[in-house]
Amino acid sequence: MDLTAFLSRLSQDPKALAEALRNPRHAVEEARLDETGRRALQSRAARPLWDVLLKREPQPIEPAAPLAAEIQEGLEGRRGSLVIVGTGIRTVGHMTVEALAWIRIADAMFFLIADPIAEAVIRELNPEAKSLHGHYGEGVQRADSYEAMVEEIMGSVRAGKRTVAAFYGHPGVFAFPSHESVRRARREGFLAFMLPGVSAEDCLFADLGVDPAVNGCQSYEATDFLIHDRIIDTASQLVLWQVGVVGDWTYRGGGYDLKAFPMLVARLQGLYGYWHEVTLYEAALFPGVSPTITRIALGHLTADYVNAGTTMYVPPGRAPSVSQAIAAAMGIPKGGSMGVAKTGSAGVAK
């Protein structure tokens, strides 16, 4: 099997990837890779891999530096480690092959999600998986609940277990326990890393047809936006998270105290005006189901339109200003614009 076929198989088959993560040497031997592909993998560097995959003239491959003992032991499952994964917004289709593979091989599996489908998937792959939701308490400060979650996760890592924790959406977006667990584990000398997932913002860009690169995009948690009196560029796009819990620091299963919501609306009206239209957005949780999209003028917006899952998108309120001197120095004609292109690491436009 050549390297392309081997990596293609791992990208499609969570079970095969799980076995490769559990025992990488055995997976490579079983695939019977040629010497060039084997050496490229063992280099743990991007350039040799691209040379093989793109069939370029291979350059001499420098031997990879030995991994620190605690990292190597963590990779081999002989020492405690931590991997944070995301379940995406829509479990059916959003859970990555990599996330599924790590869930399968975890010695200790934790999750914090509100999706019964994701929970069913996790428990099928890892029957001993445990929910962290019990750390929430009605009226309890969320910070206290998060600390308890982190310590439960870390207790497993310290006990020498290959630990995996799954969080809703992207595990690094508005998820303090995930980041803090990784920070704490690394500080204590354990292998710890986070894998990306599909976030509500990713879904928002797709469903609303907006591009964060056009005029730029600012992103704030709603309470943070208010209490820090953020300086906003109204020529740019604005995304406000958790508008349905603004001003409430506690956990409330029956709905949040939104007495601060009029303050949020007033702040936005001061920036954009009474008639500026915003979009209230909730991503679809199931395939074939439409997202919830409500467009409303700020002057008509009340707390009745939002809930704990609502994200607000505010389009620009004015055209951006242009520095003609800088534009001229860059060779951009007056009134012209420059297109934005994405380029992959292999130099191929996507």
C-alpha cells in the first residue's frame, strides 16, 4: 500500500484510525508501506510527507528528534494523557473521524453535551463514558461547575489513564473546562491536546452566506461586550455569542435572567441606529432540518426573541474607509478591491 492509500483509509475509517492511534508501529507494518513512505511518516514533518504525496523529488529526510519521555509514554498509553474533542453542532455528519477514533480508544471518557444522538454515539463507542453535566446545579455559579469538571478530568489523567473529553460544537469555542484541562495537564507534564470541531460560528457563516474575510469580523460574548465597553468598528461584521444568557453568570435549566438584555439592545442601537437589522441565529441540530433565522430591526428587538442557544449576527452599519495613499502605494487602483484567495500548505488554491 502506498502512503496516499494508507492515509486515505485512515481518513475514512474511524476504527482503522483508532487502531493506528493505539499502535502506530503495527499499523504501518500491516500497511506494508514502502521505505520512502515509512521514512516520511517517521520524520513527523510536513515537507517529506508532501514530497511523497505529491510525487516530488524527495529531499534528504532528517531523522526526527526523539520525543520527550512523558510525551512518548502518553502516545503509547503507558502514562496519563488528555485529548479534547468536539461533537460538532450536528452530530450526524459533524463528528470527525479523528474524534470518533479517540473516543473509541479512551481508557476514561467524559462528555459535556446536550445532544442525545451524540451521547448515544459516544456510549456505543465507549460504554463506560461519563457525563459531566452533573456538576451543574440550579443557581450555582458556572465558574464553580467548570472547576469541578476540570478536576474530574484531571483526576483521570493523574491516575495514568488515556483520557478523552468531548464537548459540544468546537471544544475550544466558549468552553472553559476544555482549555483549562489542557493547560493544567501540560503544566503537570502530561501529553495534552485539543482537536477542532464544527462550531456554531462555522454554521452561521454557511447558513447566512457571510464571509468573515469581507470587511472583517468581530466576535464577542454578549456579557463581555457590555461590561468591557468594547470599541466596535461598525464597518465590520459583528457576532455576539450567548445573547440569551447576557448578564447571568449562573446555570439555570428553566431559563436565564435577562434583565440585562435591554442594556445590550440600547448599546447596539447607539452604535447602529434604531432601524438597523440584525439576525438571530440557531444552527440546525439534525440533517434536513432548517436553522432558525430571525431578522429584526434593533428597535423591535426584545428578550422574547432569544434563548440560551441564540447567536446574534450584526451586519456592517457603514462602508469601510479607504486610505488612498496606502492603496496607491500597494498598486490598488482607486475604487478597486483586492480579492481574497485561500491557499493550502501545498500551494494549491482552494
